[in-house]
Amino acid sequence: MDPNALYYQDSHLHQFHARVISCQPQDGLWAVGLDQTAFYPEGGGQPWDLGTLADAQVLAVREQDGAVVHFLRPAPEPGAGGAGALTGPGALT
């Protein structure tokens, strides 16, 4: 179990605080790694969670190479912290 995956600790968590640990362009969006996350990635037939991180929209969440990657617009600053808020659709299940 990934200790940074807050959804394993509390599946009803819809707000959290995280720090950006990586940010790079990918597929026309910004692929962002966080120090912790409540956003559940796509998998097993379940859609990814949507929401916001600070002023950015979280448009997709996927697992890549064992890490949860958040696809955002606009790009956050590496090292920046911000409030995360889940708004749907997986967040509502």
C-alpha cells in the first residue's frame, strides 16, 4: 500500500493538502506528481477522480510506473503546495 495514497486511508476524503514534487508536459497537459494524494487513478473499471489542486483543474489521474500522476491545466510550480478538492466522478462513488 502506497503511504502517499490517502484514498487507502480514508475513502471518503474529499479535501487534502499536497506539495508538487514533479511537473512535466505530457499529452498537451501537465503531468504532476504530488507528495500525497486523495485523487484515485483510473483502474479496474473505475473512473479517475476529478477536481482541483490549488488553482489548477485535475483533468485525469493515472498510475504510471507505480506512481499516481495527475494531469493538470495550468501547470503548477514544482515545490508549490496547495489544497486539493475532489469533485467527481469517482469521488462521488
